[in-house]
Amino acid sequence: MSRARRLAVERTYQGDELERLCVRNLLANVSEQIYFKDLNGRFLRASKGQSELFGVPDHEGVVGRSDFDFYEASSAQTFFDDEQALIRSGESLVGHEERQSWPDKPDSWMLTSKYQLLDDDGGVVGTFGLSYDITRRVRAEEAAREYADGMAAGLIELRRVEHEMRTLLEGSQDAIVKIDRELRYVYANPAAARLLNLPEAEILGRTLREIGLLTDNPAWEPAIRRVLETGVPAEYESTLDVNGKRLSVHSSLAPLVETDGVVTGVLVASRDMTDRKLAEEALAHQAVHDPVTGLANRVLLLDRVEHALARLERNPGGVAVLFLDLDRFKVVNDSLGHAAGDLVLKEVARRLVATSRSGDTVARFGGDEFALLCEGLKSDDRVRVLAERIGVALAEPFVIDDRQITLNASIGVATTDSWERTADEMIRDADAAMYLAKERGRGRFEFFDARVRARADARLDIETGLRRALAEDEFHLVYQPLINLEDRRVTGLEALIRWTHPTKGPLSPTEFIPVAEETRLIVPIDRWVLNEACRQLAEWNTERARLSLPPLNMAVNMSGRQLAEPDVVSVVVETLHRHGIEPSLLCLEVTETAMLQEGAHAQQIFEHLAMRGVQIALDDFGTGYSSLGHLQRFPVNILKIDRSFVERLDQDTDGLAIVSAVIAMASALRIRTVGEGIETQAQLSQLTSLGCDFGQGFLLARPADPTTLREALGLPTPALGA
């Protein structure tokens, strides 16, 4: 085509139009198999060669169909799995040989390359590939190998087909060499020269030792000699260090036998397996290692614990498993993002490895949980020292993106000198001890003992009982009045859950609420409390309205788990609507820790609820982060001063100063305050004089059931026996 004609074409067809023109003509004319597929393996486009292979007259007839419409199920599934793996990993499938069967070609081979199909933004939208028939080449290579195996038929047959075979050998992708009885190379095809990275002239007439590659293969010469001596073919795995590159090679050794039965040499067919070997090693490593930290994963840890326990039978000693959980790690993910969280996990892994002994196994068990396996321990004191070192190491601030993050770890330790223990038992016991560490304040370690086991069993019993309690109405609510400190009137109540266990009797919330939170049973429990409290509030306010009394408020505690639920706003709104309660009469109490754990999500939830008029109370203020910024960031209406500060009002001046500052800060932000746990007249007087708005505590009113509270709420008491 002349330059003028080419320029005219380019002016006529610009950009995408020219590309479409080229692709359309390419697909409509080439005899090779070219195809494009979507993410589900359906053909988007196909070449003329592809449609002819499928027996479809028009290549457009392939579009919309999949390999399952043309191939037998097993072959189609293999192709589909390969393409899905390509979509996930991004690793192209290049030069892959596939065996196919067609009515007119029952035993065909295709050389296929497959790649990701990307859109303009780099997003994966499918796959594309090209294939061509290599049946002739594969059969030629098979013939070459069969020929090598059949060298015992004698040199007469070799001479007859020497020219033909040489042609095949020269074109083979396998490295094929002939070695004489002196172990010298007497023939090397081009592939062998490429494998050894030497010209043919520097290979022929020399041994592998003389070439300088025998150092890493001391078994090579004995393997060749055995074939020469026995006439029995063999397989050989070897490594070659060629120009600093480590190659993994698989070789088939076939004896060359004269007509008189004398073995005159060995024909070796070798294939470079380096890429496959590296892939296998990578897959094997990934199967037992954590992808984020590179540490051993749960599978490898359990295997090593089992082996460590088995060794105790032969070599008495001690085995310890330390199970640790990062406290408040969720805050890092929620506030800084998962990328920052991964950086923290990597640094935790580095510190654990640096702190542990060289023979210990450090593993990431999952999420923010890690574990250490230690062997050869003489006493628990050494484990205690290690646990202390780990605690100190992890307490050091983490610097991520120029921000300092402080974390602690709760650590559980299980030790044994018995080989009859199992890995699962060791992990279970260390995990139980870790939960005890969390219950006792976090940032510490606890050893497993019989008491911990009893606690773990009790926790399991509590969990089982909680599931039953929801179904069988074993929960009930009591209500603690909220008192206006200015006029001592009851203005509202706080709903408090109680559980009467069928065998254990009444249980304190501290015994079952932590278990409910860990097992997520707190979500349905919270919803039950919200519904029951609103039902009771509606009943009381209906009675009070008939007596011309103002309506009461109801405070309901909301757990962090409930706050994380995506439908929490709709649940609250629907409950209010179901019982006909004004949103302003409901106050949801959330701890500062729970609020911060949910971060931006909590802020969004509170803003939606505040827009509808629901009151938000920050519970236990002063025991967590106690940040003014949090009060400004979240739509908080009420601040509850924790009882630990109220207790100190009549004990020391520091307590008075703290409470005074909190009340002043809240007043400046137009946030009402509630003093919790008022038990003495001195505490009540101090809070009143400081301007605290409301109070709760045994001095004012104890939690009680609805019937007992009627008089305090200004409602008539039912006549005895009514």
C-alpha cells in the first residue's frame, strides 16, 4: 500500500473505529483460534478458526455460548477453572498445552495462551486467548521419546530414520543429549545448548564434570553408570547453576543398546522444570503461611504443635502455647483503614519474632490473633518471662503514616509436659486463658489452670443457656428511676436486663453480657430489651396521660455489636412506631469505647437517630478516652458520669475536681449530665451544688420491677388480691 493510501485509511478510520476494523477483519479471516470471554466464561468474540473448530458456520454463532456447549464436561470445567484462576491472580497462562478430542480429530493438542481482558480503567472484565494446533509437534516429540526408549532395537533402525529423527530432535523443546560410556556428550540438540547456556562445541566431547556443573549433582555420574551397567531406564531430578541462575531439571535416562545387547550409551531427555518447581514451592508456602505477615498460619501451627507434643514421648520436657489477641485493634482498622491495619500486623509479627527464641514458631492465627509455640522449657517461669517480654514489646507505640498508635495484647498461656495432649486442646486452653486476661483488664497474661477450664466450661454453659433463654422468655427487665436533682422528681427510667437461669437462679448481667457480646447473641438480646422497654414505657405513659402527668423518658443500653448492625436505625424507628412512642422519649446509652470502635459508622448512625429526635447518652464517661473532640463530633445529648468518679466526691479533692470539670464542660456544650451510682447524701449534695442535672443510685431509687415502681411513678397501686 502506498504511503498516500495508508494516510487516507488512517484519516478515514480514527482511534477506536480503526481498532474495531482491525479486530473485526482479524477475527473474520484468521484460521487460528482467537477468542474473547466474559467473567463467566461466555464467548464475547471468536475468530473464524475458532468457529470452524466448533463446527459453527458463522463465528458470530459462538458468541454467548461457553466451552460447556462444545467440549465434554471435564475438559470444559478444566478450561473454566484455568480462566477463573487467571481472573483472580492476574498470572497469564502462556504456552499451555491442552489435549482435546473432536469427532474428526479424536486426539488433538493445542498450544494455548490466555490473558486477562482489561477495560480502559484496568479493571478485569474477562479473558482472551489464542490457540493453535500443535498436534503434529506433540506427536513428533512423542515419537522422539518413543524412539529414545526403543533404542534397544538396534542401530540399524537408528540409521534408517537418522535424518528424520535429527530433524525432530533439532526442533524439540526438550534438551536431548547422547552420552557415551565415558560419560562424554556425543550429541546435544539446540535445546540442550540453551539449557546449559553453552555452544554445542563446548559441550561435545566433555563430561558434566569437565563442563563444571557436577558440583551440585554428585549423583549424576552414578545414575548414568547404573543405566549403562543395567540397561534399565531411569528418571533423574537435578539442579543446575547456570550463569548464577538456579534451574530445576527433570531427566529421563534411556539406554542405547546394540543388537548384541551391549549398552553403548545413554540418551537423556531433559526438561526445565524451574518455573513449575517455583510455582509448586510458592503454592506450598502459601498453603501454610499467612499472606499478610509471612508467619506460619493456623494449619502449620497446629501441625508443629502436634509434632512438639509427640516429641515429648521420646524427649521429656515442656511445651507451651501462647495465644494473644491485640486489644482495640478494630479501632485501628476503622479509623486508619485496613492498609494501616496490615502494617500494624506486620510490625506485630516482626516484634514477636524478635522477642521469641530462634526455635520457637510464631504464627498468625487469624484476624488480630497470634500464637507462639515454645519447646524445651524447663519451667513456667521461663514462659512467664517470655510473656512479659512480649507484652513490653507490643506496648511500644506503633508509628504508621507519622501517627503513633498504642496497642496492648491479652495473652493466654497453656503449658504441658504430657505427650498425650493434642494440639487442639493446647490451643483451646491458651485461648481460654487469653479470655481470662481480657476479663481481668486486658494488656496482661494469664496461665491456664483448672480454674480457667472451669470458667471456660461455665462460659460455654452460659452461651448455651442464652440461646435457650431467648426462645423461652427467661429474661425480664427491671427499671432504675432517673431523678431530676433540682426538684427530686422521677423524669425517666433506665431499662436493665435480668436473667433467671433455670438451674443457676438469678444471674448478674456481668456474668452473661460479655458472653453475649462475644457470641453476637447480644444483638437479638438488645432488640428484645428495646422492644420490651418501649412497650412498658407506652403502658406507663398512657396511664400517666389519663392522670395529667408528664410523660416519662426511657433509657436503653446499646452494645457495640448492635451499633455495628446495618439495620440499627430502622429497628429503632420501627420499634418506636410499633408502640406509639415519641422519639424524644427514648434515650440510647452507648459507652465511649463502643462508640469509637465503630468510628464513622457510629457517627452516621447517631446523626440519623438524632435527626428523628432520639436522645443519645454517652455512658461511663471518664473511664475511656474522655475526649472533648468526641463530644463535639458525635450528637450527644446526655453525659453519664461514671460511678468511679462519683464515689470519690466525698473521699478526695481530685474526684471533686474531675466531676466539676466534666459538668462544666458538658454545660458549655449544652449537654445534660447524669451522676451514676449515688449512694451517700454527701455525693448527692456535691452533685447538686455542681449543677449536675440528673442522678441515679441506690440512695435515690433501686432498680425494681414495674409493679413495685408504680407508686414512685405516680400511678395507683393495684389493690391487694386484685
